[in-house]
Amino acid sequence: MNEPLIIEPAQVADSCVIWLHGLGADRYDFQPVAEALQQRLSSTRFVLPQAPTQPVTINGGWSMPSWYDILAMSPARAINRDQLEASAQQVISLIETQRDGGIDPARIFLAGFSQGGAVVLHTAFLRWQGPLGGVIALSTYAPTFSRPLPLMPASKRYPVLCLHGRNDNVVLPAMGRDAYECLTAEGVDTTWRDYPMAHEVLPQEIHDIGDWLAARLA
């Protein structure tokens, strides 16, 4: 397993964001975002894990960094559940490492873009059983969510920020909305924001994430 990229803050870390990249990217993809956010969050560590390189069926079987194989695109994503579970376990190990290093789990946040966001949603709401600071879901979907969603009592208390591009033709906005609506139906404190963008990240979105994190770490 590749070691995560760890970006230490200017001050002693008392909080942490574990941020998963998307399909075909790597742990350096969100380094500039993390460093920009640390200008406001001066005691927040960022942990950027690396997905394993493995074949992806929908991309002609080519090997690339991926948290799980995508077998088909429609009508809904067909995925390799065992690989998703392995990725979720990797995230849980990272949470436990931060917790054991002295970070209060209630100040640990999970964030993920696209496929990374799907892993984060699965981990936070269907696998992790302890406290968390919250979840940031960027341009993503929840292939393992169902209605009703069998949430642990602790996970109902996680605040969630869902962000999506109105012009996203990779992960359609309706897929992101479905995850958002699954959570709100269970009483989870979930915020939806969309932007005039495609499958990408905009400066305004990062500013909004900074506001959201700062409010919860105050």
C-alpha cells in the first residue's frame, strides 16, 4: 500500500481532513487545495491517501489508480464491492492512526472527489462506527446507499457537505442529489451546493469548504 501524503499545518495539529482523490488521479492531486485551506485552518493536518493501481473495466481494462473497479456505467454504476470494502478499510485505518496519534475523532473529517467520495460516503455511513467531524462529498455518488439507509446512531450526527457541478457529465448531478436525499431522509444534517462547472473543482467551492470546516472547528 502506498503511503499517504501528509501535509502538516503551521501549528500543532488538533484536527485532520482525510481526502481521497478521484479515478486516475493520485495523492498529489489535492495538495494545492489542502495547502490553500491550511491558510485558514492553521492547525488542521491533511492526509491524502493513494489508491492502488489496478485494471478498470470501463476504461478498457487499463491499470490506473482506482479505489475500486467500475464494471459498467448504466443504468447505475456496477462496481467491485470487494475492492470498495478494501478501500474503506484503508480509510478506517487512517482514521484510527490519527485518533491514536491524539486527534479527537470528532475533529477528523473525511473528504473525497468522485470515486474517492463514493468510498468516503460508504466508509462514514456504512462502516465506521465512531464519531467523526463530518463528511465532504465532491462531485460524487453513493453506489452502496439504499432506501431506507441502515445508519449507525453515531453516523446520523455527522454533518455532510455535498458539492456538485451543474454541468457534470461524468457523475451526473442527479446521482449526487440521490446520495444527498438518502441522507436527508434519515435526518442527517446535509447541505447541498451546486456550481456552474463540469467534473472539476472551482475556487469558490474551495472557499465554501473552508467556511464549512472553519465553522465546525471553531
